[in-house]
Amino acid sequence: EMNRKIVALRDSKVQLVSRFDAQIQQLQKIQQHLPPQLRLPLPTPPTLLPAETPERKLQCSRVAVEKYMKL
């Protein structure tokens, strides 16, 4: 039960991070239309720490699979 809650929280953080990235891209487009003196620095986007996605360590890349197939 606890693991499911943790994974659900992590999944919601992943969604929030992607939405935040999309909003930053929109801000960049808007700021291009503003005069330089009115532009503000963009916020720093949040990131996921490697510890938040431990299952990625177990994923094989295509290159790794091709190496094993050559053995």
C-alpha cells in the first residue's frame, strides 16, 4: 500500500514537471514578442532525481541489446 502511494506521488510529480516545462516554453515564446527591457528571467524548472526513478536502472538501451545479440 505504501509503495503504491509513493509511486502515485512520483507519477504526479512527473506530470507536474512536464506541464511546467510546457509552460516555460510558452513563456519563452511570449517573451520573444516583448522588448528586451520587459523580459524577466524564466523560472528554473523542477527536475526528477535519479533516486525517484530507480526502475530506469533496469531498462536496457537499444545499444546494450544489440551488444548482447552480437555475443
